[in-house]
Amino acid sequence: MNGWTIVFDLDGTLIDTAPDLAEATNHVLSTLGLARVNELEIRPFVGHGALAMIDGAVKAHGRKLSERELHDLFEVFLLYYSSHIADHSVPYPHIVDTLDALKAEGATLAVCTNKMEAQARAVIYALKLDHYFSALTGRDSLGVFKPDPGHLTGTIARAGGQPDKSIMVGDSETDIKTAKAAHIPVVAVSFGYSIDPVLSFGPDAIIDDYRDLRAALGKLGAAAVNS
């Protein structure tokens, strides 16, 4: 993959962050006097950001928040989450070896996430993954965010890459829509936070294990060159 830029989503793709996101959401619920929700109830909302997680958890209790209440609780969420950014979050199996191999092959790596940039940087720093990535952009980095294709192409530009030599790796409909809108091939991981099977969103390739990523990237890269 020499000369290629590989852009990864974060939550549900590089790192299983759901346990810590669920704890932060449950902290918010506790401030409202509401009972905890199960982590499995949080996972479907992870790819849509903290506001969606809070809103979904509160609605599960039959309550509806105003826009102002939701944003006030978002600040509560961020304060707690920033102090517990990687208490239970872990990189997915075989991702570190895969990142090492891609770097050794000459690939440029980047992160494009709908997490706030500061939190995204904090979690990859806490898990000692920060040195792998030439660029990282979050929901608040570029003025647009996924599924707007400008988030992905802007990330590629910050990494010094070109869209026609880039591939996206993600776990959700949002990631796949973003890549398709940017006319960039996309590999979906089957083990992320998507409610529906990622196959239903039409990615260019699907992997069940990071040991299979390099082969999938190689096929997509060759197809792009020959098209």
C-alpha cells in the first residue's frame, strides 16, 4: 500500500469504546435520577455521537429532552467522559499488528471520526496509538462531519494524501455513505456497532478480522488503479 492513505473510523472500528461511552451516558442518567441502561442499548447510537446516545438513553425511560436540556447534558457527558476516556476501551484484536504492517509498507494512516477531536486524540493517546496517524479529524475539526464527504476528503488532505489513492475503513452506514459520497472505496468491519449487517449498506469489502484487512486493501487498491 505504498503511497496510499488509509482512513479509519474510530469508535467500533479501531477501538471498542462502547464500555466507557456507556458509563458516561449512565452518569448523565444518574444526574436525572434515572436508572442505568445496558451497554448493548447504547451501542446502536455510538456512531451518531454523544447527543444521540444521551437522547436515546433518556427516551428509553420514556422522557423527552428539549434542545437546551440535551446540550446541557452533553457538557455533563463530556466532563465525565474526558476523565474516564479509556478506563475500559481497548483496540480491536490484531489492529496494532495491522497498523505496523501498513506503515512498514509505506501507507499513510489517518482517523476520521464523529467524536469530538479532543476526545478522539485523548483516547488514541491513552491507548498508545497516536504515533500511527498522520492526521486525525473529529466532528468539530472541519466545519462538516460524516456523512458529509468533506469530512473524509478533508482528513485525507490533512494527511497529505489524494482521494484517488485513499481507502476508508469503518463499521457503520454513516462511514459507508461518507465514502461513497466521496467516491472512495470502503472496507467495512463486521464487528462494530452497526445495528444492521454492514453488507446491507453496500461496502466494497467486508472483513471479520483485522488479519484480513491488508488483503482487502490490496484488492481494492489494484481495482482502483486498473479502473
